Amino acid sequence: MDIQEITQRVEKESVVLRQIMLEMEKVVVGQRNLVERMLIGLLCDGHLLLEGLPGLAKTTAVKTLAAAIRTTFQRIQFTPDLLPADILGTQVYRPDHGTFEIKKGPIFHNVILADEINRAPAKVQSALLEAMQERQVTIGDNTFQLDRPFLVLATQNPIEQEGTYPLPEAQIDRFMLKIKVTYPSAEEEKEIMSRANPEVAEKVNGIVEVSEIESARETMRSIHMEEKIVDYIVRISRATRNPQEFGLELAPMINYGASPRASIWLGLASRAHAFLSGRGYVTPQDIKSMAPDVLRHRILLSYEAEAEGMSTDDVIKSLLERIEVP
């Protein structure tokens, strides 16, 4: 297909995503960046980590997304006393039959909200993240494939670190994007207050079938990406590992750079961003828009960077300003 043909398909298929966005806007005020990133995760079949202070509509946004698609949803509240069996399921002995019966856990749904994932111990986090990576669950001697789509949206609170178990870098790398959820503007906050009245609350309708998402996903993967754009993505990822190779004075600030998984997700996320923009080709601006969300949890800063008050977003901004754009 030529680019014009792809663009026509994108314009036709992206209607589905716009319908979901309109349904979400009935409930979620503002947070355009969050809603767009959630749709990108849905298109790319990638799991998302949402970080923000309490009360910023993280849970509401996830529930609304699930409600707009005709699919199943489950919220799992992570606590320090949670066990892997509480998520995956377990074998239950039936004395009347003298056999064991499989009781499936809440992981067997399409959209999972892992609320405050960093409150559960490492064993529970590993059980969830294995299901995320392999898209299957083993209970006893039985292995079960998880239904598609299977999307995990995990939330974590950047404050209140007491009683939490931070996700190890190898596990956090499994998330496609790490999205920072910020405060609304003054106008948005006024709108939130007016919508808090239960009498004016709108109901979200399940308007999109899973098959329509699959069709949109197929079209998104066919979006044209020139080789020089691919090279640009690789340069950005490599610059996080060897800044000096690209003439950047950031080596003392970075302990570990992004893995090749970052390049894969950045390419996919850029295609999805172009899809939402109604284009059949990827531009450098698509990559610049998605790079912070793809990279911010994959770069491990040094003590020197922390001492100087630098964040991963500062490092990414510096990289994007200095790496040559095709």
C-alpha cells in the first residue's frame, strides 16, 4: 500500500478510537495526555504504569476506558498481605469428588486495574508481571492462555513510600509507558466540581467491539516508517547508554540506559501516535512526543544526577534537543 492508501485506512479506522475518547470525556475532565496514552497502550497491546497523586482520576480513567469497550474489567487493590493465588487463582479440593478444582483469579479479565502496585510484595508483583509478559497463567499443572485483549494498567503513588515495595528495574521495564498524571487547570477543576453532582453524572456506554480494536491495531502496524526514522529511534536509545558517542555530557548522570525493548516500544508508540493524528506515516515529532513516556522508567540516574536535582525527564529533554533530527 502507498502512504495515501494507508492514510485513508487510518482515517476510517481511527473513528473507533475517537468514539472511545468521546465516551471517556463524559466522565474524565481534561487529562487529554492520559486519555491519549491509554488509547496508544490499547492500540499497541502494551501495559501502562500511571503515576500521580491521589484524586487525579487515575482509577476513574481506567474504569471508563474498560466501560467504553465491550469487554471485561477487574480492579485489584494491592496490599502488603496479598498472595500470588489472590491474583492468579488456586486449586480447591472438592471432598465430594475427591479431586482438585481450578478456581481462577481476577487476572482472567481483559482490562486489569492494578491499584497501587507498589504496595504488594515482590512475589505478588512477579506473579502479575509474568502474566503480563507471557500472556498466560500456570496454576498447579495447568497452563491457561489469557484472553485478548489483555491490558494491565497499574497505578502507583509517588508519595507515601512507607510500606511500599518499589518495582525492580527488570520488572518496571515490562511496562510500555510510564505516564505522569498531573493536576487539572482551574477551568477543568471547576468542571470537575460541577460534574461531582450525581444527578448530572453521565453513563458510559460500551460502544466498541474487541474486533474493531483488532482491526485498528492491524492498520496502525501498517503505518509507514522510513529507515531514517528507525535510525533516529535507535540513536535516541543508544544515546541513553553511551551519551559520549553522541557528544553529550550526560555520562556521569546515567547509571543505566534504556534496553532494546525501549526502541521496539518507541517505534510502536510513534506509529500509534501517528494513527491518532490521522496520518499514514511517522514523523520525528511523533517520536519526540512519545519518547518521555517510553524512556522515563527505563533510565536509571546516578547519585550525582539526584544530588543536582535532575530528573529522568530532564535527561530525556536534553537528549532530544541534542540528537540530530532526520
